[in-house]
Amino acid sequence: MKISTRAGISSKTALLPVAAVFALLLSGCSPKEVGDVSLGLFTTKDIKIQTFNDPAIAGVTCHISHVEANLDLADPSDMAIACRQTGEITAAMLSKIDKSKSGEVIFSTSKSILFKHLKIRRIFDADNKTLVYLSYSTKESAGSDKHSLTTVPLWGSQAWQELEQATAVTK
């Protein structure tokens, strides 16, 4: 049975543009898969390698790897992260981030049906002018809280120069 709107267009056809926009918005929020490595012939587990840009610091690109268990209710908690400066970083970008000791979560994805998440948190180390990225699992695994750490020094960036000038003026 075909349901029509006043303009003579089916409701399914009318929803296509809305669905396309929604899918486009979601794709911008999630990391892009750049690698997929099987862990063997007799397993359903793969190592997924994904990339994403820091939403506030456009000059930082992160790569995360994590195990995906296709037929399990939960993925393993193991993960790794590496972030690098891939563009300009400015003091204006830094002014918009959370500078508290706990920083801010910039990425989160579910790893099970029961509250386990992989999260990435950005922390600013002001003394060393370095961005710290911590990836971690929100659920303990085999008695161990899994996590991984990487840093992006601001050395050589526009932000470094601006911070150095501000420090020199206050001395």
C-alpha cells in the first residue's frame, strides 16, 4: 500500500532527503576506518584502525586501534592511540578547550551492550605546552583498566610562539 502526501509523493520518498542529511551528519561525528586486520582464520576478531581530527584543534589528527569482536556481546578493552600535529595549531584554538586537570572527552564509542565505552580525552599540559590524549575503557577488563597515552608537543607551532610571547610579556 502506498501512502501519499498532499504533493503526491510517497512518505518513503519524502523521508529520503531527511535520512540522507542525518547520515551525513553522523558520518562527520565518527572516525574514518583506515585499516582492518584479521586476527586469524578461526576467529571473528579484527583490529580496526580509525582516524579522526580533534574537533577543537584542527591541526591534530589521531589514529586509534582497537579490537572488534564481530559475534561477541562486548569487544575487548585493548586499544592504542597515536596523535600528531598535521596542521597549524593556534592560541585561539587553545583558548576554546577545557584546561582543567581532567580535560575533556573528545570521542566516545560503545564497546558492548552493557555500558563499556572507549573514550578519548584531551588534557592540556600548560607547563610543557603539550596536548595529551588519553584513550581508555570505561569498564575494567580482567582486573586491569586498559588505557593508552600519546602527546602532541606544540613546539614549532603558531600556538607555541604566541604562548612564548605572552610568557615573555608577563615576566
